Amino acid sequence: MAQSKDLEDKLRSKINQASRDSQKSYGEKAAKIHEAVDNVKSIGKALDGLLKKGAAHSKSKYLSTKPNKK
């Protein structure tokens, strides 16, 4: 009976450890995903800024070369 209880305790301990390891792994993966999302957001902001600058430059260049209608 005591041997059965020992085996049950060992098994329960291993199951609990596996559960903790799994949760830790999930947390690490979630952190990496959040980091990747933040990187994509910052790249998006940088591209948006470049597009706005490019559009403003193109507009001013177009307006400066556009012939005046009189």
C-alpha cells in the first residue's frame, strides 16, 4: 500500500512538473510573439513616416514644376 502511495506521489510530482514546464514554454513563446508584434508595429510606423515624407516631397516637387495657368 505504501509503495502504491509512493508511486502515486512520484507520478503526481512528474505531472505537476510537466505542467509547470509547459506553462513556462507557453509564456516564453507568448513573449516572443509580443516582441515580434512590437517590431512589426515599429516598422509600420517608420514606413508610414517615410511614405508621408515622400508624398509631401512629391507634392511639393509637382507643384514647383507645374506650369502656371494664366
